[in-house]
Amino acid sequence: MVSIRALRQEDDRATFHSGNEDLDRFFRKYAAANQFSEHIGTTYVAVEDGGKILGFVTLAGAAISADSFPSTRIRRLPAYPLPALRLARLAVSADTRKRGIGSLLIRYAFAQALEQTARVGCIGVVVDAKPEAVHFYERLGFERQETLEGKIPSRPEPLPMFLHISTIKAAIQLSD
């Protein structure tokens, strides 16, 4: 059985391998420090009964500006920074792909956004999608945000994307 829980100091992160070296390095070297020392994000892990980590999602608070959104629904909001949940990292172990672990972690992140909405406010989820993940997030309903000029062409920047909380609520109601 697979469950999701917050990362623990004693979790074995050294053996996790998603196939993406940037995500693997983050998980091995920075996830614990970001959570336990710096308090800038919390990593949640999908684990099997034996404790093997099958995947992870890192979530953090975010503040976003309404004028950076293509959606008129967001542009009508006040000009000050708006509360959101940042999906900072998402990875699934290479040997457990096609088991629905990524979907499970996404649903968990969406549930956290709904909880944040009820507790302190949250207009949605933001993600800086790597170029190879843009289509994945678009299939979930994320919209592209405007990007800054002056990118370095040899190294594609992550694409800022947004999913409004009403879309998340509707999706959760459909699955219930």
C-alpha cells in the first residue's frame, strides 16, 4: 500500500533515482535542509509499506501578481501580491513509473491547496514547469503565465504556469 507523508530526517534519500539529475540532486542534497533548517518548503514522499520512497512533491507558499496572468478572471483581482501554493518539485522513481504515483502526488498537492484556501487563502497552484513537463501540466489544466524577456536561448527556462483554485475544486468534486 502507498501512503503520502512529510519527509523525515531519517528517510533514505540517497537511493532515490528519477532519471532527472536535477530533481535527484535536489532530493538528496537540499530537500531536508529546505524543510528542516531553512523552512522554505515541505517535501512529501509517497512510500510503500516497507518505507521505500516512490516519489516526492515539494510544496511552498507563494505570492503572485495578478497582472502576470493571461486569465481575465485573475486580472480582476487586487494589484497586491496574491496567496498561492507553489508546486516546487515533483518526481517519481524511475522503477515505479506507470503506477499512478505522480497522479497521487498531484492530488495530494491539490488537497493541500484546498486546505490552504480554507485556512489562509489561496487562489491556486503555480509551477515553474521544465520544458519537457509543460504538456503534462497543460493536460491538468494549468495555464501558461507571461514570462520575462531576456532568456538565454541555450538553456530553456522553466515556464511559469498556474491552475486556479476553482478548477481544482471542480476536479475534486468530479472525482468524489
